[in-house]
Amino acid sequence: MIDDLIYPITLGLMIILQLTIHLLISNETAIKFSSVILLNFFIAIILAMYFLKRDSSENRYLKQRVNSYPLYVSTQILFMVLINAVTAIISGIFTFLFSDTPAANGTMFLTLMTTAWIGSAIIFVCRSMMTNHKYIATICFLLIVLFSLADSNNDILSYINWILPPVSNLITTFQERTEMVALLPLVLRQFVYSILLFAIGGLFNKKNYAN
């Protein structure tokens, strides 16, 4: 993903989009940061789809070298986590939303990181169905993304809000309070949620490891 320039190109496009957003709505902090959160979410999804597709078709030698499913899947997850972390740091720099308090700045970077991790984890969960159940996998993927971005204040969704990816809740909270530190509990929730999704994806993908 790095050697074929897909990641650098994607990173460059992200920076251009963020600079454009900054020029257009530089004074609208709530809208600007919400847009950056969504941007990181979808970029993580795109990069995870590309990485996992390439991994399954071109990097089969890794299975032979590792010869252990837990180590193999941990390597995949670690790579996506690190890529998302680098992306979030660069994205955070180009938000131009730095504060005088380290807690606010740290929360901003963690917000973008955990949002990206959820995006990658969603793809990782759906990956197991891509081979034999492409249509079902596509529907599941679209539903998860839709629920991730659905209005968290919706009367119907309020009953199941606690099990949904908290991306929308994160955006709504920031738009209402415009304080980075107010997002910290939701950032922790996103971190736990992404770990659970990666773990579930690891269990689902075990059947495809022998193929």
C-alpha cells in the first residue's frame, strides 16, 4: 500500500480536502471538525478495503512465514492501526484547531484515530463474508456504516444507540458543546468498540485462513 503509492496519494488528497474545508469554513469550528471526522472515517474504510484485498491476493507468503493465525491476524490489525494513527496525526495537524491545553489537543488526535480504527474494523468484520457472500457482506457493510452515521438522537435508534458505532454521537456532541475534552468519554467508547470489532473480525476470518 505504501510501495505502490496508494497511501501517499490518499494522504495528499486528504490534506488538499482539509485545506479546502479550512478555507471555506475556517470560522465554523463545529462543522469543520465534524467534516474532518467523517473524512478520516471514510479514508480508513477505503484504505482497509485496499489493504485487505491486496493482502488476500498478493501477500499469501505471509501465511507461510508466520504459520500462526493469531500472529497473522495481529499483524494485519497492527498495520491498519498504525496507518490510521499516522493518518490521524497528519489530519489533526491540518485541522488548525490546536488549543493551549494539551488535553484538548490529545483528545483531538485520539478522536480522529479511534474514528479511523472503527472504519477499518468494520471492513475487517465484513471481510470474512466477501469471498462467499459478497451481496450479504455489502448489505451488512452498508448497514453498519449507515447506523454509524445515523442521527444518535433519533427516537427509534435511541433504544439501540448503545450498541451502534458512536461516530454520529461523537459528531453530535462536538456540535452541541464545541469542546474537545467533552469527547473523551466517547473516544474511550470508540476505542473499546474498535477492539471488539477487530476481535470479532478475527474470529470470523479464521475460516478463510486455510484457503
